[in-house]
Amino acid sequence: MKTTLLRTGMLILLVCVAAGSVLAQHGPAGRGHGHGRGKGGAGQGQGHDRDHMDFRYLLENHQKIKREVRVLPNGVQTLTESDDPQVAAKIREHVYWMKERIEKRQPIRMRDPLFAELFKHAGQIKMVTENTPKGVRVQETSENPYVAKLIQEHAKTVSEFVKRGFPEAMKNHPVPAAKNDNTKPEYIHPKIQKYGKVVALPAASQQPRAESKICVDLTKGGAADQLNPAIEKLARYINIYEGAGKTPAAVKIAVVLHGDATLCVLNDDAYAQHFKAERNPNLDCLHELHQAGVAIYVCGQSLTGKGKQSEEVVVFADVAVSALTSLVNLQADGYAYVPLLK
């Protein structure tokens, strides 16, 4: 009987030791990933108390902490260290649990606007940590430019915590200018230099797709002495595919001019005679489009109907039998139809 009880007691002891070994393998200081979740849910309970105590300890010892921040195009790289081994260990522990909060979207310090906004976008944050002999190196990035800006602002705020301690921690920190701020957009001309400015949006949805084919149905006219706005819009299409997205995308574009846009393709002499103007203001942009590979067709029926001959059309444009046949043929060849109408 005694032997059986002894064996049972030893078995229980071995199970407890084994369970303790498993828990010790998870997280710093032998604390498991599930530690401290409690009944409070996302970030509350004992886990919240633990992180609050770690944060308080680091604030109390902020003068022992050294921090470097390198701003990256899509985030930051930080190095936070201390010559005090206990403070260094606490830095690593704090970063470990903050990384877990980011990955599991368990917010903390939600009364602070900056922290609340950062955790709102936690799913778009990539955080890579590397322990150093005196602390930890962290690279925090995002493909979303707005979230990258939040990351950079958060890094500045943490540096203020290190510099000032509790006085900084007592402050609320504003969210940086949002996506729709009043700053002027930065326009670029990646392919056609003088026309069709665009804004680069590498993180936006529905990126330009390589090998796209577009046929543009252009009937829109304009003032005789000014560039037809619809023709400049074609330059914007080229620039969008060349540089407004994440990567350049090859595109084939064909434009069919008819209706009020028919005479935009007249050479300078014919245009000047017809409109009593000095020159055709559309030809420079049309030539840039031709140089960029755009196929330019004018409806032969519209041209004849307006009393003009094929010989009066600029040399780099082709006269088609009709706009109808051109648009039907192009779509049959796999071109997507895009109208630029009245």
C-alpha cells in the first residue's frame, strides 16, 4: 500500500515538473504567451497589469536608457539599450510583450489618441525584433504610407518617454495629419513629361495590371486655341501605368477620334486655315502620345463629313474607315473600351 502511494506521489510530482518546464519555454522570465489574459479580454486582466508595471519601471529608470531611431521610408529602425543589466532585461521583456500585442491586436494605452490610432491599424504593421547584449533592436514597418507615418510618430513619442520619463507619459499625443490632410499632393510625370500629371499611390488597391489593352473612344471637343483636355487625359493614362502604381506596368493604348474631336488631328496648316488660328495646340501632346506607343486613329467618315481630306491629317495619325469599325475591331482584339465622350 505504501509503495503504491509513493509511486503515485512521484508520478504527480513528475507531471508538475514537466508542466512547469513547458510553461518556462514560453515568453521571457518563464511566462507563457497565455499569461495574464484574465477575464478582461484584449489587453486587460493580469496581462495589462504586467505591461503597466513594466512601463512604470522603465519610466522610473529612463535616465539609464539610451535610444537611437533611424527613419525608414516605410517605418523606423530603433535601438534601445541600457548599461544596467536589469534595465536591459526589462527593455527586452517590454518589447516582447508589445510585439505580441501588435500581432494579436491587443491594445494598450487607448486613452492616448496616437496609441489608439496605431493599434487600430495593427494588422498592417510588421515588427521584427533582435536582442542585443544591452537591449533590443526593432524594425517596424508598413506598406501603408499612413501607417508608416503613425509608426514614425510613435517612435518619436517613445524617445520622449526615454528622455523625460513620467512628465511625457502623462500627456496625450496627437495623431499626425491623416490621409486627407491639406498638404499639396506631389505630382509626377513618369513617361510624358509635359502632360498628364499623376500622383504615385503604391499602396492603393486596383493597381495597374501589366499587359493591359485600352481603346479610348474620344468625341469630346474643346476650345480651338487650347489643348483638348480629353487628349491630355490620354497622357495621364500613360503616366498612371508608367509610375502611379507600385511598379510600372506595360500597357497598349489606342485612341479613336471622331465627332467634335475629329479635327484635333489636322496638321498645322490645315488646322490654322480651318480655325483661323496660328497652329494646332493639340499636336505637341498627340506627338508625345505617339512617341509613347499610343495608336492614333481618326474616323474617315467624320473627317469627310467635316469637309477634310486624309492628306490634311498629321503624319503620325491613321485614317480609319470609321470609328465604328475601329472600336469593334479593337475590342475584338481584347482592348477594354473607355469612352471620353461629350
